[in-house]
Amino acid sequence: MNQMMSIASNTMGQLQNQLDVISNNIANIDTTGYKRRDTNFSELLFQQFNNQPINSAEVGRKTPYGIRYGVGAKLADTALQLDQGAIQRTERNLDMALLDKNQFFQVRTEENGVYETRYTRDGSFQLLPINKDGSKLQLSTSEGYPVLGKNGQPIIIDGRSKFTLDDKGQFIVTNPNKTQTTYQLGIVNVLKPQNLESAGSNLFRISNNATVGQTIGQLSSNDVKGLSGALEKSNVDLATEMTNLTITQKAYQFSSRAITMADQMNGLINGLR
């Protein structure tokens, strides 16, 4: 295959992956607590052509001998960016925004009978009935996943209770008999964000290559930095993403044009008599 065609075709596939990441960022610009991803490219291995058999003719040369042809670029990684999003006041007593970029809520998911703890920045909570008469309510995310307390268990209250959520993540419930019960939300500190991977529905899981101990640190209520009656918006900047989108599209077009030119060159060579 023509060298130029090989380089361009290798790069185009990786640029398409970058376009997917940027498109996903833009699509979630209004998603509560969404964290954008940035892409990083690296050069693929090069091919070495030794075109100078006489080393003495290269006295004083500062660059390596020979000619090196790259074979394109590769999307090395997509880095999760935990920058704080803008805080929006809602005055809703089941909303909470986390003010420390490394702190996450814990939720429980179930897939094919397997339960897993996942993590989110979306503090838009609701109380959902867990039985037909609504006498028991469970604190849940906007997607319906149970929110876990500090003890790692879902928070379930009497359906007739009154409640409030404070800035430290304490869910204070006033029971029908006028007694109070305080549930501390299971808010954790993410020590290594690179160990988190997207799990859909604005949730993250710990990757298979990491452990909970390496990634998650436990917090006391005094360590929690939050704001009740507010939500954290997405940290996606539309202007930046549109600029990245335009640059990536142009690079994709240039690679496509390079393939077209290489094909035309091959046609000219094949047409020689």
C-alpha cells in the first residue's frame, strides 16, 4: 500500500474515535454532574530506512541516521476531567451539589442479578416507593438507582416522615412519632480518577485493572464539602468543544484527501505504458 495512504487510513479511524468523544461531551452539556473527557494522541511506530551506508559522510550530524516514516497517529487515551462544574441553586430539599471535585456519591446497580457499587456526581435525588402502598420510601438517583449510606446500604424511610438534606450529606428524617433519624450519605473521595471508567447513565465504575482500596477513600461528615438545595452542572465548555470538533473534522478531511491523492497517484503509475 502507498505509504501516504497507509498513514492517512490509520489516522482516520482514530480521528473518528475522537469525534465520538467530543460528540458525547456536547450531547451531555446539560446533564447534571457530567464530567467531560479529553483525548490525547500519540505517534504510532515508525519505519526506519537506512539510506546512508557511509557514516563518515555524516560528520557533525545531530539527528539520527536514516529516514523515518511514521505510520499514523493513535488515540492514546481519553482522560476524565473532574473540574468543578457551575453550581445552580434549585432550593429543592432533595438536591445536593458536591463542592470538592474528587468527591462522589455511591449508588447500587443491578445487572443480571449481580449488584455493583457505582459512583456519580449527580445529586438530584428522589424518594421512590418500594412497596405498593407507598409506606416505605427509598432514596434514589434521578435514574432510580438506590443511593447508599455510609454503611453501604440503601436508605429507606417511613413514607409519612418529613426529611431534609444538609450541606454535609446528612439525610435527617423526622419520623411519625416525632423522633429523628440521621443517615449519612456514603460520599467517598476518589484518589485516582484514572481508575474510573464510564458505566452509562452518568455513572462510573472502578476498572478491572484497579481495586477499591487503590481508588476510593472513605470520608467522615466533617470532610464532605457540599451545598444542599443546589446541583452541579456539566463541566463541558461548548466553545471549547466546538473548536475541538472543527479541528478534528478538518484533520479528518485532510486525511481523506491524502487517500484520494494517493489513489490518483497509483492510477497514474498503473496507467504508464
